Amino acid sequence: VIIGLTAGAGAPPVEGLDFASALTLPVFTAVWNGLGFPTMSVPIGFTDAGLPVGMQVSAGPWDEARVLAIGDAYQQLTDWHRAVPTMAVQ
């Protein structure tokens, strides 16, 4: 099992986000997608700007049960999956 950040930064603001700019985001999911390894992202908090941050849990081929068990265990110990970011209304 490998555990790390889902991305090198918090989620981007929605304003100004388009397909081309989304491709430049520092995400660490592509290698696991390419290898076909089961991987999930679990909420672990927010940046100083209030944007969500995720922890990525990856395991070897066909080991989905382990990935899901680790994600579930983390969520049993924390409440981040219930937290809602503060939204700015404009």
C-alpha cells in the first residue's frame, strides 16, 4: 500500500477552471490510473484558502478490498469526510 497526497495543491477554485487548465494541475493520480492499480482519494482537510485536500490510498492489482478498508478505517477515526468547505456567495 502507498499513501500520499492526491494532488500537490488543494482543489482549484471553480472560477476560471476549464479543461485545458485542469490538465496542468499537479495531481498524482495518473500513474496509478495508467498502471490499473486500485486507488481512492479520502478527504483530509482544507487549505488555508478553504479548498479541500485529499489523501490517496493505492494498492497492488486486484487489491480493492485493502484500499477500501484503509479509507474506511481513516474515516472512522476522523470527521473530514463530513466537513463542508466555507463557500463564498457572490
